[in-house]
Amino acid sequence: MSAPAVARSSARANLLRYRRSWGLWLLLLVAPVGARFMIGGEQGGGVQIAVHDHLPVLTPAVLGLWLGIVVSTLLLPIGYIYLRANTTRRQPWQVEEVTAASRVAIMLGRFAADAAVLLAALAALTLAGWFLGWLLVEGPVDPLAITRGLWIVAAPALIGLAALRTLLGALPWLRGPLGDFAFLILWITALSMPAVNQGQTSSFGSNLRDYMGYYRPLVGGAPDATDDFAIGGVKPKPGRIALDADKGLAAPGYIPSRLAWIGIAIGTAALAGLLYRPHRPRRRRAPSGRVARLLAAGPPRAADPAAPAARPARHPLAGLIEAEARLIGAGRLFLILAIGAAGLGILQDYRHIGSPAALLLLVFALSAHAGRSEARGLLALTRTTAWPPMIRRAAFLLAGIGWSLLLAVPAALAHVSPEPLRLALATGTVAALVAILLAALGRSAFAPRIVLLVMWYGYFSS
């Protein structure tokens, strides 16, 4: 079979799996429903984009640009979660990896299917944008102007996201949590890269550094080509400012740079095929070396055949909470990192160093244990225990809050202030609640880990 035929077959197989999944139809429904919440107003609500602390006049071109910027910046983590957690997350590698078909063609087919699904969601958002134009824009509705701004900005970013997902699935060490962390780092880097372009004239090279495509349309369309703009939670001043979105989109080198990013995405998907490494069963090796022996949990105590039967616990709920806390903080590595995070809170202001360090540790610990406890196979077993699953989830929440408070105690004692405890109570509650809710919905640690990492970044940078 030729390489183009292999690519078509791979794309067709993945698209059929997408079509049979309810997640695709949910994605296509969420896109138009959420469109209204992407456009912020002067009274708050939604995502706000401000230039010189003023919201732009909502013309059709600005509306399309606004939707495109929100998709290419803030919604990429949601798209990544969908791609990594949907029905195609499990591939028939036992069959594919023993065939003589081109690995590059197979990966290009998967990339094409992922890109097609994301662009289908963008098309649904475009239809919603036309309806919003009828409701919100000033002047006559121009569907072409709305579509142009939305697709020029957002389409290359979504195609690049599909390519990145393909690349992260090609290497064994990037198929798990490390790949998710790599995506977070790349997303943060892409958000900050346009800062390099401040004060530079528009060119192909400068615009190529803006993967998300939001910088030049805002700067080039502003009345005085200002760099003073903000995306996200903004408190705008009264009155609106005129923004020439078409001028920004037509800036020298901007559209060629967006086309170049599509080419880079295709090249990345092909590179994933060249770098692809087959799945192999994990080999459990005994820990070796002093550091490995120090971090190992150690062997369990030997069983005592003459031990009497265990008595019912006097306080079973307290025991359940303690068990959840032990499972969250399992292993000597966690304890060493916990001591380090608590020590950082003593050095300086807990809000700036200690709290982010403790929260980052809890993000991985909470999401890992929540994913384990909500696995389908384990749920079938835990439903037969004395406590129903909701009680166990409540115990998980209390145990997570307890760990957060415990990590803040040294800072509270050192600074003689209850503020670290209040902050730990708030962050621990949110982190534990998000972890257990998303794990219960997704039956894995993937979604809570990504969402909590994005929330941690927002908390750390605020």
C-alpha cells in the first residue's frame, strides 16, 4: 500500500472513531454555546480584550479577531485536553507497529483527523460568530469579515496543536505526565514570545515568533500602533477605542507567517513519524544505588500468622481520611519535596514562593491519587465497601485540604501570621475539589493534572 493510501486509511479510521464518540458532538455543541462568553463587555463577564485600557469598537472584523484571539490563546489547553483524552487516545499499536506501512504516513493520517476535528469545532464557532454579529456588532453584519479574522488567527494555532499532540504521542517518555508538562511549558512560552516583538516593525520573521497570532492584529490595528493591550481579566475604562482589525491582519509578513505555521505543523507531524518509537512493556527494575534506596518505600512488614483478628475501627471516618492522606503523600520522595516546599515558605513571603511551591507539589500528588481512585476497575471494587464513593471523595477533599494546611504551618509559625493558613485553605480546597471532580468525570489523572497546571500558572503569575 502506498504512503498516501496509508495516510488516508489512518485518517479515515480515526475520523470514524471520532464520529462514534459522544465527546465530538459535545465539543461541536460547546463551541457555539461558549461563543457568547468569549466576548466581554464593559460591565464585566466574558473574556475582555483591551487596547489602552479601552475595549475596542465591536465591528464585524473586530468580532472575528476577538474570537480568534480567545481560541488561539486561552482555549488551547482545552483543545489539548480533548485531543489527549478523547476516544482516539488508545491506538491499535499492537497491529500497526508490526505492519510494513510507513510510520510517517500513519502519523500524518492521525494528525489530519485531529486537525479536521478541531477545525470542525472552529466552523461551529464561526456560525455562532455570525449570530453574535447580528446581536452585538455596530453597523451591518459582514460574515466574511468575521470569518476572516477568526480563521486567520485561530486555524494555524489549532492545526499546530494537532501536530504537537501527534509529536507527544510518538515518544514513550512523552506519552504520559511528562508530555503534559511539556505542553504547559510550550503554551506558556508561546504566550510570552510576542513580547520580543515590542517596538519592531512588522515582518515575516517577527510575526513568525507569534505562534498564537494575536500580537500583530492588535498592535497594527491600534490607532497609534501601541503595545499597550491586555487579554483576559481586564477592568476597562469607560468608552471604546477604534481598532482597525483588517489593517492588522494585512500587516507585512503576517499572513505568510500564519501559512508558514501550517507548514511547520505538517512538518512536525511528519517528524513525529520519523521519531516514533514502538510501545514496549514496562520493565520493573529493582532500585539500585543509595539515592534509589533512600527514595524507595521499603518492603512491607512481615505478616504475623498468630496476630489476632482486626477489630472494627472506633472512628472509621477519621480512618478513611487518614488513609486518603497517606495515599496522597505516598513515598519518601513526596515527603522530601513537602519538607522543601514548607521550608521555602519560611524564607520569604509565603504568597510568592511557599504557596506556589506547595501547590505545585499538590497538583501532581492530588491528580495522581484522584486518577487512581477513580479508575473504572477500582470503582467496581470500592462500591462494595462500607463507605459509598461519595464519602470517599469527601474524605479525599478533606485529606487534600489537610496536606495544604500542613505545608503552610511552618510559614504561619515563622511569620506569626494566620495568612498562610488562610491562603493554604483556599488553594487546597480548590485544588482537591478540581482534582476529584475531573477525575470522576474523566476516569484518569490526565484532565485534572492539565487543568490544575494551567490554574497553577495563572495563580503563580498573578
